[in-house]
Amino acid sequence: MAGIISYGAYIPYHRINRKTVFGAMGWLDSATNVKGEKAICNYDEDAITMAVTAATNCLKNADREKVDGIYLATISSPAVERQAAGTVGTALDLEGNIRSADFSGSTKVGTAALIAACDAVQAGSLNSIMACASDCRTGKPGSLDEQTYGDAATAFLIGNDGVIAELKGAYSVSYDFMGHWEGDTDEYGHFWESRWITDEGYNPHLIEAAKGALKKCGLEIDAISKVVIPAINARAAAGIARKLKLADGQMQTPVFDTVGDCGNAQSPLMLAAALDEARPGDKILVLSYGNGAEGLIFEATDAITSYTPSRSVAKMLETKREITNYNQYLVFREILPVETGIRGEELDAAATQVSRLWRERKEITALCGSKCKKCGTPQYPYQRVCVNPDCGAIDEMEWYRFSDKKGKLFTYTRDSLAFTYNPPQVYGVIEWEGGGKFWFDISDCDPDNLEVGMEMEMSFRRKYHDKWRGLSVYFWKAIPALD
């Protein structure tokens, strides 16, 4: 019985109201006046960092040592030739002999990765595989894409043991339908007329996938507890609900008005929200759209009654901070160049030491330090000599992971001279539970609300963007604990 044994999601802390975007760019096209808000990555986040956070949330209810594969579905990878799934696996401190693959080219490959993971487990080629979906797309200023796109990520651990939602069947349709596309030299996407997209692509493809999945599983629509329908605009999902003749409350609440169209993460994010409230026997029809469509039917098992997600979708929707300045949003997206000063120029000119990133990947990317095998004292970074003055053992260390440990804010400062795209720069010393202490940049916080002793957790972030080499370089930052 292959299915979901654990899941996690991530919605960025920052939001921007669509009225703010329209207020800045609405003079160009009044049709971009869309209601609601959308989730946006901080300047130090991208599709990879979001996937790591979602996967970390997923693994809080699972044994990461047993994960033997990782898939990542995204059409917004920061690199063309650098496997995003490999970076995520390294950040999670997974074994090097795992299977990894990137899924790209369409907004329905998030569900394709789920199907592929279930197929691999069902066939017995893998025992436990993580299927992630993450997108951080940028719409051209003044376009409808800019208004609709939102950022989010999800992660599902697929296995045979302890399944909380079994995959009962899936049905896929694939068409070379160009309603929205992006060329290999494009900075932004292109789209055809909206009615063409809806009438010739979105509606018929989703209906075909839904009916195909139901028929394959021998079910009628009234047997489904929740139907996940991705939205490409504010009214699209409701139209599909009417065509499927869904009863009141049968459609899973869309995230278009609160998160946005988050690409490959949209349908999986709503699946996570449905699982947050699912009961044994509930059947969930998950639809996804992009160059065709897919329909997946999951059935919640008895094990779901004892499963508690590490962080519910509802909780993440509540935890937010609004960006009220449109120009700040453009800076976060690297669309608007700004004066960084001499300190910022030195950061921009940083030359990435690729060989060092490889040799010290356990410490830098996976945030692993050492733990003394004699006295049990942990320390970061990795050291040969135990820091405990009552021990002082030499070369008696084992690797110790700090990325999944919470800690307390030991001390901190706000620096108005150091450059950051989200001033002021805040950094402090984190004292981890169980021992260990180090200083980190602090992100996703209100500096006025920081207090010594407050609980903190680690978050994988983009340290800087080496534009000359085309590299995003990652490290860990501290953020206020969300629960």
C-alpha cells in the first residue's frame, strides 16, 4: 500500500496585498485589479530554500535516515545545470547514495512527482521517497502574472509503512497546449488570450482528468470528500466545481486569494490543507493543470487519526507580515537595482569558493557540527578538540546536525550600517537546546519584537547570489520559532 506517510508545507512569512501592486502598476492595465493578497519570498528565499523548509517540516514526523530518494518539482529553479533536488537533499543531511531528480517544464509536475514516488515505492525500487513541489515565479511588472503568482512549497514522504493517505489511482492527460509558456531566454512568461486558456485548456483538461481518475477508481463524484482544484484566476476553480456538480463544502478552499497561484505547489498545498482535517475513509481528488492535467485520488487511513502535522497550513496562513511598499517587492525579486554602498558592493563582488563549498558541505549546507563521543558536548562548527573544559578529548568526535534543533536567542544586535535588502541587518548568537552556540543572521522577524531568551529555529536561506558565476550560495539563518 503506497501512499503518504508524512507531509509538510511552507508559505513565506511575507505577503503583499494585490491593491499595493495595482496601486503602483494599475495605470498600465486596469484588468490587473485582482483582490486578495499573495505570499512572497523574502530576498533570501527561492524555490530551493522553500523546499528545504517544507521538507524539514515533513521530516519532523519521520525518520530522515530511512529516506532513500528525493524528487523536486519546480519551474523556477535558480539554475539550469545544477540539480535542485541534490541541493535540497544535501541541506537535509540525507545520505549521498539516494536517488534524486528534478521535475520541470510544466505546472503539473508537482503531482507527477507524487505519482512517480508512489510508483517507485509500489514497485519496490525505493522504500521511502520525498516528493517536493516548490515555485517562486516572477511576473513582469504590470502583467496579470505579477498579480496572480504566489510562492509556496510542499513535501510528501511516500512509503508503504504507516501510510496516512493511500494513493488509490491517478489519471493523466498531456497536451502541447500553449496557454502560458516561457522560452529558454525569457525573463518572464508569455500568455495567450485568457478566454482561450480557460475554454480550450483549463476547463476541458481538468474535467477530463477528474472524470478519468473517478472512472479508473470506480467512484462517483459524490463519494469524494474534498476536491482540490488549482486556480489560474479568481473565478476559475468555481467554474470547474460547477461543471463537476460539487456539493456545498466539497471543494477544498482555494489558496488563490491568500497565497496566489503558486505553480507546482498549488495543488499539493491544498492537499496538505485537506489532510490537516481529513478523517479515516475520506477520499480526496487532487487536480493539477499545465500542458494537460492530472487527477489523483487519495484515501485517508485509520493512521491519520494519530497523525499531527508539524505545522498546519492554517497556521502558516495566519503567520505573516505585509510588505506595503511595491518597490521593496521589486528589490526582493532583483528587478529593481538599488544602491548598496561600499559594504554591499563587497558582498556583490564575493567570489564563491566552489571547492570549499564541496569539502565543507556537511558544515555549510547541512549545518552539521561535532559531538564529543566521550562527554556528549556538541559544538559548531566541527572541531577536533572538545570545547568542554572538563573533557578536552581530541579526535573523539561524531557528526551532529543542528539544522533541526531549536534554540534560544542568547544575544543580538541591529546593524544599520551593514547592507541588507531588508534593513536593518539583524544577527545574534543562538544557543541550541542540548548544547552548542553560534552566531547567525536573523531573518523573517520584526526587530522591535526580538528579545533575549526567545525561542528560535533554523531556516535554510540564500546567503548571496553570485551573479558572475551564476550561483546561488546557501547557508542557514535563525528565525523566531513559529510554534
